Amino acid sequence: MKIFKSNILLAVIILLICGCLGKSQNILNETGSDKLRPNVIVLLPVESKAENNNAARLFRSRMMEELYFKGYLKFDPEEIDRKLDGSASQEIKTSAMVRQKVKEAFGADAIMHCRLEDKSEAKIFYAPINIAIQCEIISADHGETIWKEKTESIIRNFYFTDKGLDKKSHDNFENVIEEVVNTLVKTLPDGPNLRSE
């Protein structure tokens, strides 16, 4: 009976260790040898395929707060936009020129680039809010992808009048953005202020 209990205990310990290792953050470069850990991340303007830019602005604002709470420096989005003075246009957001400007202006060793897609489509009595987002952190030095994640969130709204449906959709809009941000943050690497190195 002692052998059986010790075997069960050993199995539980092994399962716990495997479970914890499975949740650990794994950040590798292309060769898989060294861990790349950014210290300063600048979140570029969000590329958006949405008709209105409220989703992109709200997402960027919330993501900047979460980057701060993950241990990274906090930057003013207007200052980022001003210092990049339009060079972070849709086509060249991750180009070497933008990476170099970010590195010089903010001392950043990484940039975060996100693409947001608003897939919401209103119908009679039904208006889902469907936001899909893809983000990646790119090394400012080499252009290597350090971290990449995509997620999607949907909240379905039902109401009998258009006015009520619009109000309900407006009320739930921030919840969808919050859910998307929370999903992304779970896998985001910890910043230098939270690391225990």
C-alpha cells in the first residue's frame, strides 16, 4: 500500500511540473537557442480595417495600459505618432526605417504592431460585435518576431428595436475590446520590471 501511495504522489508531482512548464513563456529567436526578451516596447498605431477608428483607439489605449502593468515603460500614443510623423503608415509599419526611428526616439528594443478587424454585421433584431486582432512584437535591431498572437471575441446582442439594439451594442463594445486585450496579455512576455532574473 505504501508503494502505491508513493507512486500516486510521484505521478501527481510530475503532472504538476509538466502543467507548470506548459504555461511558461517560451520566447526564442529563429535558431531557437537564445531567449529574446524585450525591455522597451513601443506600440505603433493600430492598423484597422474597421469603418470607424474607435475600436483601434480604444484597443491601443487598453493595450498600452496592459504593457505598463506587464512591466514595460508607458509612452503617450500622441508622442509616438508625432515622433514617427507619418512614417508608420499601413505599408511600412515594420520596416527597418520605422524600427530605427523608434529605437532612436524612445530607446526601444522592440515594436509592437497590431492589426484589428471589425467583423461586426448588424441584422434585424441582431447585432453581434465581432473583433479580431493580431499582434506581434518585433525586434528593433534585427526585425525578428519575438512574440505573435491573434485572438477574436464576439458578443451577440438581441433587441426588438433598432435604438435598443444600438444602445446594447454600444454598451458591450468596450467589453469585447477588454476580452481581446485580456486574451493577448495572458501570453505576452513579462517586462523588465516583473522579471525575476
